[in-house]
Amino acid sequence: MFSLNLILTTASDVWAVRYPDTHELHILERLPARSAEAAPLDARSSRIRAHSREASRAGHVLIATEPMDDNPEWRALPGGALVHVSPDLAVTISHPFPEAPAHPLTLADLSPSAAASQKP
């Protein structure tokens, strides 16, 4: 295995995996805005963007490959992390995976096109 960042959603729950620590995965838990006139959520980075008027008025959890704004509450998930976000937005992080894969791959093990796709 070289790298697995996976986000799985259902109608009520979200799970995310970062394994091993090859590529970053970050999480941000945001409380509801205190004002009815709250600015819309507008989180963006050089590669990704999330925009929502409704999300600013409700609590939410963002999971992304990089922090999407300068909010200091973004935190990097450690390698081997399994995140569960429940319907009430409670975040649980566990570490059920071995520290390293039994057969870790390196960029040299990948085809040139696969290796090129792994660079930021």
C-alpha cells in the first residue's frame, strides 16, 4: 500500500481514514454561528473550495486534504486515524490500523504516471 485517504458518507454519518501518513488529511469542527446574520462558509485553498450559507448557521465538520482557510482550529489527522462523525456531529478518532502497512510502497514502486499523480 502506498496511501489511502478515504471519506465515506451515509445519510447520517461520515467516516474518514488516513493511512498511513503519506498524504495529509485535516479536520475542522465548527460550532454554529452566534448571529443570524452570519457570513456564509467560504473555505478555500489553492485546490479545493466549500461555500455554503446554511453551514455557517449550523455546526459542521470539514475534512480536507489541506486546511482550507486560516482558521487555527484545523488539525492534521495522524497516520492510521479512523474518524467517525455521528449525526449529532460528535467526532470520534480511533487508531485501529497497524502503524505501518505490511508491504509499504514507495514512489519508485509506482508507474511513472501513478508516481506523478502523488505529488502535490
